[in-house]
Amino acid sequence: MSSITKTNKNITPIPLVKKPSLTPTTVPAVDPGGRPDAESTRTACIRTFGCQMNVHDSDRMRRMILDAGYTEVTRYEDADLVVLNTCYVRENAVDRVRGHLGELSRLKREGRVKKVALTGCIGAAEESRQLEKQYSIDLILGTHNTYELADFIGLPGMEETHTPELPGTEGEHTAFVTIMTGCNYKCSYCVVPSVRGRMVCRPMENVVHEVRRLVGSGTRYVTLLGQTVDAWRDPEGSGNKFFDLLGRVAEEAPRVWFTTSHPSNMEDRTLRLIGERETIVGKLHLPVQSGSDRMLKAMHRGYKSDRYRRKIEVFREAVPEGTLSTDIIVGHPGETEEDHEETLRLVEDCSFDSAYVFKFSPRSGTEAAGLAKSPGAVPEGVAQRRFLEVLRAVEQNAFKRNQRKIGSTEEIYIRHAKNGNGRAVGETWSGHAVHVPTTAKPGGYVTSKIESAGPHVLYAGEPVGPPR
Ligand code: 5AD
Ligand code: SF4
């Protein structure tokens, strides 16, 4: 039996192990081959590590670099200037960046790369001073002063025009719009509040204008971004909350999503809105971190597991076809076997479609880092086993849920054009990632029947009719 699903709705292919955030994203190059021919042309390479906020910051820096007359290249050895826009959330992120910095030092000694800039969350952290000395970095910028890059590359007086108020890349089919920065929570394990600062929200009209402008320039998919988007409230005192903003944006843009949310801020009416509005993708990313009330308390998350479960019930009822993803940390100091069992129980109850599972990583300056050597610390071997158990539970469940989609006919938004294996990567309105054999361009839609499914992705057949 096939049913056509055009409820609006929902995920980027979310790997179950790691966030795309920790994978360096090479920005699309103007000249993927190598150094452009004009000898006088300056070249720059931007590498992005981390979350979508960082991808968005890289977009803004890219515009400055292009404005300053640089050509973008993909390989370090072809670049005069290399910008590493970094993530600081987990220790291995820093190790990874160190690897890149080591390679860049060598290329600088060989005279191939001239300048290296370190930006983003590591740039905002203390540790950057030591990296600056060790690797002779030319410019260090945090997350609040990326506009200073303008000065560095010879764009005078750009502070005004490259503030965070400005949109990212315009004219592309998909765009990220930052609605708030920073975070007012103080989760025990997290460096974000110290590197990104307290929450600052953009005025509603400002966001709506940006969305309107983006849509006018061809954007077909808008993602609202922030560390806790659902904590957004209008700084101009109108009393509007995230629910109101999302509703407004859903009237302006043909396709909308938002990330990341905090369970304590997520209102039931917002969850219902996802199901009601045709233009909102039916996927929800709601980090739970643990299923144990004891751990949630130690983490200062501000909710109990049953409250989280109730939110999920509301979401499942409001968006029955929707997809749900979460973040889970295993091995936080003090986590016992019982706590872990409770996380497994919650994974079972919530039936996640995907999850980012992390092993606790002590981040200096955080409360939990101070406990990493305490008797309650979880040994690596135990953390690894728990990590695999949670991952397996999520994966089995996701696989079962995906199998149920086989036979349904879906309208699929094309995110990435057809690649070497002849399939484009798209997303259904319920937020499932789909591979589909089509030459349709990113930003377009095709309608196809789901023929098979893995734990992470659905596979669709030949589209019916032409792309729209
Ligand atoms: N250790 C492990 N995971 C962490 N995260 C944040 N800080 C840490 C840490 N110190 C995870 C959380 C968060 C996601 C972005 O990264 O699950 O939701
Ligand atoms: Fe970090 Fe907690 Fe804020 Fe999320 S809510 S950014 S985990 S402090």
C-alpha cells in the first residue's frame, strides 16, 4: 500500500556516532582545481569544524574574504591565507585542530601558506594563547569579533557591515539564520557559556527581514540557528517568544527548520505548530543528555526525564510521521550502571530516529572537568561499552522506524545534487534523509516511492514526474 505523504515535514543525514559538527567541512571552492591563474590573485582556504553555528560564521567570513578580492581554494597548499574556524566542545576537537595546525606550520616554513588565522570557539578560549605561540598563528579571533578578520585582510571599516546581524550566504537554496547567540544555561560539562557568552537574541523584525530578503534572493530552505533557539524572546519587549517567531518565519519561507532546542524551553504549542504548518519540516532535535534524573541534576539540565518524555509524547502526537533526534552523553562523572540503564530505558521509550552519542570529555573550566579525576569518574572502558550500548539501541530503533517508511510516496527536497553513485541526497517533509536517483538541482523537489531503508537513510526509486 502506498500513501502519498505531503504533510510538510523533517533531518540532514545525521550520523549516529558523531555530529557533522566535528567533521571539518571544506567550503565549496571557487576553483576546486588549485591556484587560480592570475598571479596577483590572493587565495584563501576556510576549514570549518563544529556545529552549524560555525558553518554560518564561516559563511560570513567567506563573504569578507571574497569582498577583499581573495579567491577561494580547497587545498591548504594553494592558499595564501588559511582560516581554521574551530569547535571546542570536546577534547578530540582540539586534538584534531592541532593536527591541522602542525601541517600548516610546515607549509608556512616551505613558503606555501603565508598566513594562518584561528577563529571560532577555540579562538575564544584560553588555550588559544598556547596554540598561538606553539604554531606561530598570525591571527586569533573569538566568536564575537570575527569582523576583525576584515581588518586583517585589508577591508577597511568593515565592522559595520559584517556584524552578526548580516545574513550568511545569500542566493543559495538553503540558508542559516542566527536568531540568538550564547547560552544562559550552565550545564556541568559544557564550554559554550564561557566561549559564546550569555544569550543575545535578535529582534523579531530583524530576523523576519533577513528571511524575506533571503527568500527574495532564491533561498528555499531556512534554518533558524542558535544554541537554545527555543529560549528566544524578542529583546524589544514585545513579549513574543520562539513560538511567535517560528510562526512568522513559517509564513515567509517555503521550508523551515530550527536547531538546537532545550527541553526546558520547548513549549507544547511550538511542538503543535510543527505539525500544523505546511512549511515547517517535521523534525525535532531535542538534546536529552541522559535518562537518569540523578545525572540530569548533576548536569544542571533543569528537567527530569519524565518531563522530557511528556514533551516527546506531545511531539509524536502533533507530528506522527515526524523524526526525532537527540544528544546523549555517556560516562559523565558519577554515572552509575543504574543511571546508564535509565538512559537505555529512555532511548526505548522515546524511540529516537537518530542520536548523537558522546563519551564525556572533560573541558577545562567546566564543573564536570573538576570531577574527572574523582572516585566517581567513569573508566574509559566502561564509557566505551555504554557508548556502544546506547548507540546500538538507537540504531536498532531507527532501523525499525525507517523500515516502516517503505512503500510510502514522499515529496523530497533535494539538498545535494546527484553524486558519483548516481543519487541525489534529499529530505522528506518528515525529516528523513533520502537517497534518490534524480538529476534534479538542489532546492528542487521530486516525488518518489521509498523502496528500502537503512538505519540512517531511506532509498527512493525513480521519481514520478518532473522535478518542481
Ligand atoms: N563531553 C561530551 N559531550 C559534550 N557535549 C557538550 N559538551 C560535552 C562534553 N564535555 C555534547 C552535548 C551537546 C552536544 C553539542 O555536544 O551532548 O548537546
Ligand atoms: Fe551547553 Fe547546556 Fe547551553 Fe547546551 S544548554 S549550550 S549543553 S550550557
